[in-house]
Amino acid sequence: MAQKKLIRFAELETFPNVLQHPKNMQGNWHAFFQNNQPITLELACGKGEYAVGLGRLYAERNFIGIDIKGNRIWKGAKTALNEGLKNVAFLRTQIDQLADYFTNNEVSEIWITFPDPQLRFSKMKKRLTHPKFLRLYQNILQENGIVHLKTDSPDLYNFTKAVIDLYGLRTIADKDDLYKEEHLHDELKIKTHYESLDIAQSNKVHYLAFTLNADLPKEKDEQLKALFREQAPQ
């Protein structure tokens, strides 16, 4: 396995659709893609199933999968290259460093698909829908830019709903049991490797779409913390 990872890391260095901790990318993504199409991010993308899947569906848009694990990114990047998806790229970095790579209003949408729900109360700030991260997204999203969450974790789903309510954000879609919907849009049918594992064993997939249309005052973070103090394992 270690040898396989080393081979993949070496290949990543040659992939034109993979950028690893690049410099001076703020405001330059349209130049990278050589077009002015809207940019969508898949955060903590893992093997990049959503970035690739969306790239197949929407040739008129650009997609960037972001993850720190190069071994995982390799799969999506390889698939995109093999299929000639020039509108799909991958960025290797930490999510909390997004501001180093994107400037104001550069991103139109963000997808968060089956992230680690960080169930321990002490790790609440590591949840990718915690206000700590939403503030980062707000800085790079265009006005009325959409954040999408797909998760099989009822804890993360309910936590995100609480964040939306507490901070006065606008909900666009709220599906407690996504696959029970009769008419499901193609972009919501894309499945990731982690979804197939059914780690939460909830037999449900939850979906939220919302905009960051309000201020996210840090003073409210303590209220959020108090709401969940007794609801998760310590």
C-alpha cells in the first residue's frame, strides 16, 4: 500500500489538473481554466466523485475538488483526465486555508458531501458547517452563493439546521430523507465512496442547501456551543 501511495504521489506531480499548495492563485482561477465560467468547490472531496460528477453534468461550469489527501485526490483527477473533463480540477490544501487560494466573489457554489461529522462535542469547531468555516466561505462566495450539504449523519444535519436558524441564514432546500423524493435532480443522485460505506448506519441521506445571506457574529458562537453541550459525546 505504501508503494502504491508513492506511485500516486509521483503521478500527481505530473497531472495538469492538480495543484498542490500553489502560489498566487487568488483571482486567477478563470485564467487557469481559460474561461469565465462559474466556479464550484467540492470541499473535503475525498476521491472527487462530486467534482467529477458535476463536471460531467455541467460543461458550462468549472469545478474544483479540495482535499489534503493526495492519495484520494489521485482517483478523481485521473478520472477527469481520462474523460477529458477540462472543467474539473483539484486543489491539495487544508480547508481552513481557502482564503489563501480564492478571493472575494470568486466562487459561485460550495458542495460539502459526506464530510467527517466530528461527533465529539470537543471537535464541534471542526465541522465544515460550523460558523468558523462559514465565515471563510462567505469571504469567497458570490452574493447569494449556495452551500450544499449531503450527509448520512443526523447529528451533522441537525447541527447545520441549528446554525442556519441561529444565524438567520436562508434555507433553499431541506430534505430529511433525500432518496425518498419522487423527482430528484441529477446532481443529487451523484454518490460518493463514503456514502456507499453507510458509516452513520442511519439508512437516510440528508440534504440542505442554504445561502450565507446574513452576518455571522462570533458572539453567537457561544450560544451555539451551549445548544449542543449536552447532545454529543464528550
